[in-house]
Amino acid sequence: MLSVIICAKEPAQTTLLAKLIQLWADQRALSVQVLSYPNVENFLSSCAEHPFGDILLLDIRLARTNNIELARKIRENNRQVQIILCADRPGPTDAGDGVGALYYLIRPIQDIKLFQLLDRAALNLHRTPKAVLLPLNGRPVRIPTADILYAEACSHNVRLHLSHGEESMRMRMSDLEELLDGGFYRCHRSYIVSLEHIGQLSRTAVLLDNGQQIPLARGAYDGLKQAITQAQ
């Protein structure tokens, strides 16, 4: 399901955008969830516990700060979100590192233009590497799944072994297993491994492409081998 967030000043504008977004989704046979916020403060405070969504339509009249700085703040924890700014005139479409591409929907709102921007945003989301939202250091952070080598249960925590280091978080392995997609396999009671990073496989161990080795539970060999074959 595609998650679209509207952050607009006027209720009438929110209603119009929500109807047009639903029409756009219906025409493309997409499942969409539309959420709305009356001001930037409410939106940003909700981001402390919830993902930002896939596409954000933001009325820049709500911004108390520079819209570029606001976009940078929004993308601190969500590099994938596609930002469409509702404005009276166009602005910079590429604000550089930390912000990325911005799209402008010029008022008065036209359905054709909105649909074009939504199409472009949806296409960019399709091209964006998959990521998972995980609670790191007390706040949700999006981690690209390609960066995850394996996860290891450590008492009441999970240690995430990444291509660039390690992170620990308080989470059950079963909950993490549900969050991760089909590119991962529970190879042991205490380990979840990325199929993408498996180099070799034996009856008792998994050798990763970086040389690390993790245990393979008895009886898990056939299932893991099948998962690797299906993922190729």
C-alpha cells in the first residue's frame, strides 16, 4: 500500500487533494492510504514514532522555516520520501545533499499536473532501494535492507550487523523477522541472515561474502538452500 501524507493549511485544499489522490490511485489500480495534518508541527512530532510515508504533499505556507531546510529535516530519517511542495511559484528542484529532488505543484491545483507528479514520485519509489524502519537510539531510522548482513539475538536486544558497522536495538527476533522481506532467512534461533550476502553454505554454517561465519541450525539447510534458489 502506498502511503500519501497531506500537510495543508486549508481544509478545502486537503479535501481536494485527498479526492484527487484517490482518483489517481483508482485509475492505476493502486492501493493508497491518505493521511492529513493541519500544520507542520503536528506532522513533525508524529514522525518521531511513525514513518513519514512514501509521498508528502506539503503546503509551503505552513513552513516557519526555509522550505529547503524543512525538506532536509524531513529526510533525516527517510531518504526515500518523495516531497511535492504546493506553492504559488516554482522553486529549486534539486537542493543538493540531504534534501534531494523536490517537486512543485503550482496553485491553483490542476488534476493533470498533480497526476504527473504522483506518477513521477511513484516511479522514483520503485527505483529506490528497499529499506526497513527500525528503532535505533530511541527513534525510528530507515536502514536499507541491502546494508544488512545479518541480525543476531543478544539477550533482550538484537544486534544488527551492517556493511558499515553494527547497531543494537531493543526488539524481539520474531518482530524483526516480520519486518524484513523475503530477502532474509531465519537460519538459527538467534540469527537472521541476508540471502543477498551469503557466499557459501554448509550443513552447519553460513559463510557470508565478507568472510564472516554464522551458525546454521540443524534441519535448516534444505530450507535455506531453497530460499537462496528462489531469490536468484
